[in-house]
Amino acid sequence: MTQRLREELLFIAVLAGAMGVALYVAAGYPFNARLMPQVVSVAVLVLLGVECVLTVRRSRASRDNAVPAVDGKAQHEPLWGAKFRRTAPYLGWLAGLYLGIYLIGLMASAAIFTVAFCRLVGKMSWLSTLIGVALLMAALFGLSEAFNMRWPVGYFFDPFR
């Protein structure tokens, strides 16, 4: 088993553990409150199972194209090297999203984040970006109406602060 496969399977296992905990904790909630966490947890667990199978199959298929070992040692990329440099901008985007949710609320932050990310990172056209934002906002409004949920309003718009 390669180092990359171990890392990917460990990540899948951590996510599955988190979803298992969410599923277990939500079991104690009243029916209306536990419906959404249980549906999401089960959906994520099913998708993680599919991803696990696909990851193992992809690893077996790429064994033929493996990087040759030097002096009997496999070539591994250090965590704080190029991997972190490739990942850090996306962590920054997520930090910005969370900061926006805290300050101006989930609905506005989700719309602003989606427009900015699609245009700046995804290099999507304005039409595609606006269609994506419209679908996201419709889904968020639909979920809030269907499940009688209130999204976080943010620090600046919280009437109880």
C-alpha cells in the first residue's frame, strides 16, 4: 500500500468517523431536529463508501505508472512542501467563508463566496456563476422553508447582541 493510498483512506476513515458520531448524537434529538443531520450523515457515509472503493481501484490501476524508487526508498512528497502550498489558498478561501458567516450571515456569505470563488478560482463565465448562485440560494431558501430552519444571521445583523 502506497503512502498516498494510506493518507486517502485515513482521511475517508476520519470523515466516516465524524459522520458516525453525528449520526449517533442526532439519534437523541426529537424527530424534527434529527431529520436533517441523519439524512446528511447517511448520504455522506454512502458517498464515502463509494469514494473508498474508487480510491482503492484507482490505486490498483495506477500501480503500473508508479514513481520508481531511488536506493530502495519510495519517493514521498513532504507535507509542508508543495502539498501545503497547493492547499493553503483553498484553506484561506474557507477561512474567509467562515469569517463572512460569522460577520454577515450564512446566506450573504454563501452568495458572495460562490461568486468570488467561481469567478476568481474557477474562471467561470458570469452566466454560469450567476446560475450557480441562483441555484444555491434557491436550495438554501428551500431547505429553510421545508425544514423550518433559520440560518445564522451574523454578528452585524444579530438583533440579540
